[in-house]
Amino acid sequence: MSKRLLSLMLAAVLALTLVVPALAQENEPSGEFEIFSWWAGDEGPALQALIDKFEEMYPDVTVNNATVTGGSGVNARAVLKTRMLGGDPPDTFQVHAGQELIGTWVVADRMEDLTFLYDEEGWWDKFPQGLLDLLSTDEGIWSVPVNIHRSNVMWYVPANLEKWGVEAPATWDDFLAMCPTLQEAGVTPLVIGENWTVNHLWESVALSELGVDGWNALWAGEKHWTDDDVVAMWEKFGQILECSNINEDAATLSWQQATDKVINGEAAFNVMGDWAAGYMVTTLGLEPGEGFGWQPSPGTQGVFMMLSDSFGLPKGAKNRDATIAWLKLLGSREGQDIFNPLKGSIAARLDSDLSLYNTYSQAAAADWKENAIVGSLVHGAVAPEAFSSEFATVMEIFLNGYNAQAASNAAEAIAYQAGILK
């Protein structure tokens, strides 16, 4: 072997010894890492448990837990929009799986395709196919789901119902029939809170009155908002609101404060997603089945209205390595089983260890496997932002006089503007 060839080989070996450690160091997360979400206050413990695990795994990373208060992300989405359009994206942000992400930031080419991550982590058979479809377009898959929440849940306190001589209603007609009894006892039959919680109640009423096929047809552009059954649904919704605190203190209440009114006996029922279970267990220390009870919202038995919180990778993220490491934790069985027992949700993964979950979550997991599944409007699953952001206007029109036809006409117009109806 010539001295020249030997020198070249030694140089190549030396170069590799220098490059490989450099690559390893480059991929090891470090520095500041911003997680943007609306999980503040009572919703914070579950996120903090994940952050604690992440910091244990990656001690060189400094986590900036950037939260914007406001239920269902109503305030956070406005702040996020300003940052994304201004070229200052957080490293990662909470977003509802489905059209809330795809119809906004994916179509705007502001997100990285995560196909490579699903390939590396072997996730394609770890999540339900329907959920993968919700996260995907023909061009890729765009976020990692950390949970499954149920929207259509009615909450109550069993001992209070027994005291008042009523039972949890199977239908909204049953609820309306018991409304006078509760009012005569000085009890608010159904408690609601700030504006978005009214929309949240509406989607459960709409599902009960239209059924699975009718609900899905609205978002597929196969059903008109001016159809007779949709107008009748709005009329039923108005009757239900008359048995609520809508004209009293609703606008001043957070969803947690509305839940508190059920727990302390001021109100009989509340329809809220099962983050309420996380609040009642983790914050209030109540035992499912004793301190609080639940059932599918009236008329939706056998149907699971779902939403999923997820995180993605914005283009231009300042700490891409830390974001990828964070997404790997979120999608892992360990990460999901750290987060969800505290949050009141169930794991998005199919291999979750249900022994770690309380009786409510175990029941929800069984329903997730057995029920018909539909997506939530209010929580970003079924409609593009062009519709969902304007639905508040539809609700304002309805609440200004309870005119069902006017609300249906307004929703029809917005559905055309958003491209749902052609």
C-alpha cells in the first residue's frame, strides 16, 4: 500500500471520528424549547407531568411552557394566528386534530410533514385508522395525537338527583319534562358558561336530533342547514336553553365554574367534554361514580363525539430537535399514559395500559372501541376554520330572539362561503 493511499485512508477515518460525534451532538436536544397551549390552571397538571418527564429525559433543554388561558383554545388560537402569520411560530403548539390544523396551517404550507416520524417510531399500527385519516392529507400526516376526548357527556351528582327525585334523562324531551320539578326545587336544571360552552351544548343537541347520518351529512355538504329537521333542531335547542342559566350568570362562568355549580348542588346537569372528569378527579379530588356521575348526553347513546389534542412541527421552529423529541414522547405509550389519567381523556394509542386509568376513563375507552364515532365541530374535527370561526355569529343570531329559521339561514350561507356546500 502506498504511503499516499494510507494517508488518505487515515484522513478519512479521522474525518469520520470528527463528524459522527458532531452529528450526534446536533441531534441531542438542548437550549430553549417553547410549548404553546391553552392548558393553563386546572388543566395544567397533565401537561406539567409530561414536561417533567421530558426534562428528565433531556436535561439540557429549558422548557418554556407558554400557555394562553381560555377554554377550548378560543384565546390561544387568536394569539397563534398572529405569531404564525408574523413569522414567529412557537416550536410546537396544541391544536385539535382535523380541520383546525389541516384547514388552516397545513393548507397555508406552514407545517412540516411528519411521515418520517411515524415511520421511525412505528406508529402506523399504534393509532386507529380513522384517527390517522383525520390527521392526514394526500401529502402527509401533520401532527401527533396525545389523547382522545369525548364531547357529548352529561355530568351530574347521583346523590343530588336522588334528593330531587329525578333521574338522568335519556332524551331531551325527558329533560324538558323534569325541568319544572327542578326549578320548583330552586335548582338550575342545566348549567352553561361562557359563549363557547353554549356552542358545545349545541353540538350535542344537534347530534341527538339529527342522528349520526344527519350530523355527518352536514359536514360532507350532503345536507342543507335549511332542511326542516335542522330548523326543528334549533327550536328544540331554544327550549333547552330556557331550562338553563343562559339569561342569568352564564356569560360570567368558565367551564370549571359551571361544573362547580353541579358539584355544589346549585345545578342538576352540565354537558361538557370529559376534561371535566379530569378537573373533578385531579383538582377536586372526587371519585368517579360517587362524587360525580355521567352518561352520554341525551339522545346520543351509542355515539362517541370525539376530538383529539395534538401537536405538530411548524416550519421555522427555532428548536426543531427538541420539537421532534417532544413529539416522540407524546406519541409513546409511556407519554400517553402519563398524561391522560390526569387529563380525563383516554390515550389515542391502541395499546394503552387501562389499569392506570379511573373508572370513568375505562368506560370511555370501552365506548371508544364499540360506539359509532363522529367528530366535534366546536373542537376542530369536522369543519374548516372558515366555518367554525363564524359559527359564533350564527349562535349570536339565534340567541337574539331564538329565531330558528334565521339561524339556519345564516349557517347555510356560511357553509357556502366555507366551501362545505357547493
